[in-house]
Amino acid sequence: MNTLTALINTASATNKTRFAAQRGIFFDSMADMIAKLNAEGLATQQNDGERVLVSNKVWMTRHGVATPVNTSNL
């Protein structure tokens, strides 16, 4: 499993915010982050320039903050 995938799965499974920088992952821009997510086979949706929905599991900001999706409201 790749590092970004592990970060996203951990954030989703524990329902806690995780930070890519704590794992040594940094992004130059939103486009760079999306390219890295897609390279790991992760789907991205709803890009608003500040955050993107990743594999319907977490919202990830352009700064690398992964916040779990609140599924109780769906």
C-alpha cells in the first residue's frame, strides 16, 4: 500500500483528521496533489480549488489535511 493510500484509509477508519506533512508528503499545488492521488489509483471528485473529495472517504485540502467524510448525514 502506498503512503497516501495508507493516510487516507487511516483517516477514514479512525474518523480522525490526518496530515500528509507528518508522513513527509508535501504538495506544490492542488494539481500536484491530485496528480499524486491519481497516480496511486485514488479517485478524486468535487475539486473546488481548496479541497477535493478522495475516493468518497476523505476531504483533502491543498495543504495535505485529510478529514474524514461525515457519512452520518448521507
